[in-house]
Amino acid sequence: MAHELSMNKQGQVLGRKGQETRQRLMSATRRLLFTHPLVDITAVAIAKAAGTSSASFYMYFDDVQDVLYSLALEAGEDMAKVSLFLEEPWPLDRFEEEALRLIEALNGVWSRHREVLRYRNLEADRGDPRFEELRMNTYIPFIERFAKLILMVNPAAGSRKKGDAYAEATVLQAAMERLASTDPVVMERGLGAKRINAAIARIVVQTLRSAMAPPAAAQNAAPPRARKPRVAKAVKAVDPVSEGVTTP
């Protein structure tokens, strides 16, 4: 059970029954998020959906936002598992398959926690430091692992800097996260999730391979021919006698 607490809000030690009640309240909140507007989700509504009382609710949570924070912590645990896909080097001949696997795993987390993650991002955008910290705790490890993977394949050399890989990882993470957060119904009305996911995977592959080798056309091109040095033409000497030139 994710984020088990040892004590309730009254300072009492939580046993198995208390942990189960707390988890029921969290599960009820998650269900309500998919069926009710946020403004209609109250402590009373959550307690009723969980089959307990409002008094029990306040034994475990301060308010509705407190429940949502706990749910966001659980979502963060799932998101952390996705970043593990970036821990090991990807086989050179399976870049696109590995990229798709990563994208689908990220989409899966959003499917399971969509409303909670949207709420987390909303509160983070509004400046709540607790939710901003939760968001960054998932973004930063993902970006760091992604950048390291890029650098394994496409190292910093010449004009390419380490920071370039981190910038690329940041852009890719933002694109993947934004598309994963899009409602699947909306996605299917457009190009469809399958086509979009395949496009992201190709962009990831292009990023990884961008400096592995010069393009085939450049490899096969004949080297430029060396120019022959230009030799100045000799100036013909003028014989004043034969040319009929009178000398003073």
C-alpha cells in the first residue's frame, strides 16, 4: 500500500483497519474525480462514497486537497517506474521499439491517474509549493535519465555540449507529457493515438541518432578535387632592336 502512515491526524497509531479505511477514502476520491466536477467533491461526498462517516474522513485527512495530495504521491510512484525504462542503454537496432515502450508506459500512468495528475499540475501552476515539488520530483529524474541515455549514444563533442542533451530531453519529456495528458477521446478525433505515438518515437530516434554518423550521401560523396596551383604566365621580353624601338 503506497505511502502508509504510522499515525492518523489525532496522533493515534494506525493499524491494519485504519490503513484500509484511509485507502478506501482515497479510492473513493479517485472514482469521484472521474464522475463529478471538482467543486462537488467534498469531505461528505468522499466519506459517503467510501461507506464511512465525515468524522472518519477527518481522522485521516485535513481536507479534500489533502486527499488529492496523497493520490498525487501515488501517481508519482507510478511515474518513477516509467523513468526506469531509461536506466539501461537501448539496443541500437531497437531504438524505435524502446521509444514506443516508454511512450506507452507514460500514457498508461496518465490513463490510471489522469484527473489526479491534472489537479497536481493545476495546483503547481497556481503556485502551490507542495504540488510543484511533486511535479518536479517526477520531471527531473525522467529528464536526467533521458539526457544520460542521449549522451550514451550521442556524446558531447565539438560544438555539441552536455547541456544540449539536457535541452533535448526536456523538450521530448514535455511533448510526451503533454500528449499523454490529452483526453484519449479527443486524441482519437484527430490523428489518433497510434499515429501520434509513432511520430514521437521517430523524433526520439532522430534525436538519439543525430550525431552517430554522417548521412549516407555525405559518406559516399567523392572528396573534392584539389585545385592545381595557378602559375603566372611569363612576360615576354621585348628586344628593342628587332622591334625597331629607338633607344635614347
